[in-house]
Amino acid sequence: MILIKLGGSVITDKKEYRTFNRDVVSRLCSEIKESGKEVMIVHGAGSFGHILAKKFELNSGFRSDEQIPAVAQVCYDVRELNAMIVNELNSAGIPAISIPPGSCFMMDDRRISFGDGEIIKSLVDKGIMPILFGDVVQDRKHGFAICSGDQIMERLSDIFDFEKVIFVSDIDGLFDDDPKNNPDARLYEYVDADTLESVRSESSVDDVTGGVYEKMKSMMRMTSPHRECILVNGTVAGRLRSALNGEKVICTIARGGIQ
Ligand code: IP8
């Protein structure tokens, strides 16, 4: 089974509140179906989550009653996004149901816990794809917290023996600088524990590289000696399908695992 994250930058327009990229999502669902691979999907929140979450500082946890309507609104918005994605999957012939993390799981100091994943395993056994997503989740220490799709990916890859992990984004992979501002930015084709060390030393002088370091580290945590983690551009037609089929595509491949 392959674990896929459909990133918020590809499924929504991150700058415009609640803007769903239906055509892109519909194409990506068809590419998944055409690949014939068994997959599990997590998606990000994009403009259905981050805009209000930032405005009302939801990641700080409970601070004031003014945040409560925003918690309800963000939960409503990300569930609407999720419903549209589940609908696209079902239309593409992939039976899928929603598993809203905020309604099923708890967090403890911003770390999600969902035991041994019994609900998810039970669905997978029946050939139904559970769809999880970035959400606001109740937190024992902070009242509530933002649970990112990336963190859900990490938990799932602790529980399931995925053959591969694929992050679908709107960029070709990880670069040593922002490729939108720097035409000389270099794409990291491969990332391993050594690359991570070299990026960490550069990041002391460069915030942009620091961001790359965090993303790489998160990807590396999901790798093992036998499992690669790939970052691929989902705005390019056919690239996800090729990556699912194990073909060579423009991307960043993290491999090898970290301690
Ligand atoms: O888009 C964030 O999830 P992400 C979830 O995977 C919210 O980082 C509610 C902002």
C-alpha cells in the first residue's frame, strides 16, 4: 500500500479563502485509479483551514472565548473540503469515507494519538479508503490544537507498513532556495541523513533553508531502509500516476531513514 498526501497547495488556492481546485483533484483521483495501486490518502487544509486558523491563532490552543466560533468554522470548512475530495474519489471509482481527526482522535501537547488505528485498519480490510485530513483536534494540555496532515502521515506510517510515501505539492520537489524567486535554485533529487546534516548547517544563516530542513526531516522520518518518501508536483498532469507506477519523474526522493 502507498500513502499519499494531497497537499493544500495543490487541492486549494492557498491565498483565497475556501477555493477548491476541483479540476486538479478530479484529475489526481483519476491518476490514482488508473495506477491500480492500493493507497491511503491524507489531505491538507489549504485555504479551508490555514487562513482562519492563523487569524484566530488556533495553534496556540485555547486563549479566549473569541476563538470558539473560529474553531467551529474551521472544522466545518475542512469537513466541506474533505466531503468534496471524498466525492471526487467515489466518482473516480475509489470507495472512500471520511475520518475526521477532530471527531475521532485526541492530542496531548500537540501530538496526536489514535492507538493502533483499529478503525482505519477495519476500513482498509474491507477495501474502503479512509480519508484523513488536517483538522482542529481536542488537546489535553492546550484545549485544542491544529493537527496537520503531515503529523497524521507520520502516525499512519508508524502503524502501517507502506511500501512508499508520496507528498503531492505544487512544486517539483525540495530546492535549496525558493525556485519562484531564484532561477538558480537547485532541486534536491535525493535526500538522506547526510543531506539533512548539510542543510542543517546552512540553515543557521538562512531561514528559507531552515524551512526546507523541517520538511526534509519530516519526510526522512517516514523513510526506512526499505521505504522511500517522494515529493512530487501534482499540478503537472500524469506525474502522480508515474510516481505511483515507480517510473522516473522529476521529484525529490528521501531515503534511508533517520534515528
Ligand atoms: O494543511 C492544517 O493541516 P495541513 C490543518 O496538513 C488546519 O498543514 C486546520 C489548518
